[in-house]
Amino acid sequence: MSNLDYQRTILAVQNDTLDAIAHRVYASRSTDILPKLIESNPDYSPVALLPHRAVIVLPDDNATAAAPSIKLWD
């Protein structure tokens, strides 16, 4: 399946912003992803607060999300 066939999306909650979504989804990488998120959602880039339940396209960040690991033994 190519990237054209599949796009990750998220629904905005009440009083949501693109930078809040970037922080929620991408955490520490949010400042790097925010320009791509704005570019992926041109209809919402000039809007301060997103409409409730607006469909936001999440850009591919090309980074593997690693789950935090706990080392039990040395």
C-alpha cells in the first residue's frame, strides 16, 4: 500500500489547535512536525481554533515511534 492510499487522520476536539494536536500526537518532535502539519491541512492553517470534529491529516514523520522500555536486569 502506498502513501497515496493511506493517510492518518485525527478528529479535532473542541477548542483544538494544530500546535496542540502536534504536541499530543508527536510529543517532543512537535516543533519539527508543525510546519508539515500546517502544510497538510491548508484549509485550517489560518484558523486559530479548529472546528469541533474537523478531520486533520497527520503528516508522515518518517520516524519510528519507539515505545519506552524499562530495563529490569543488567
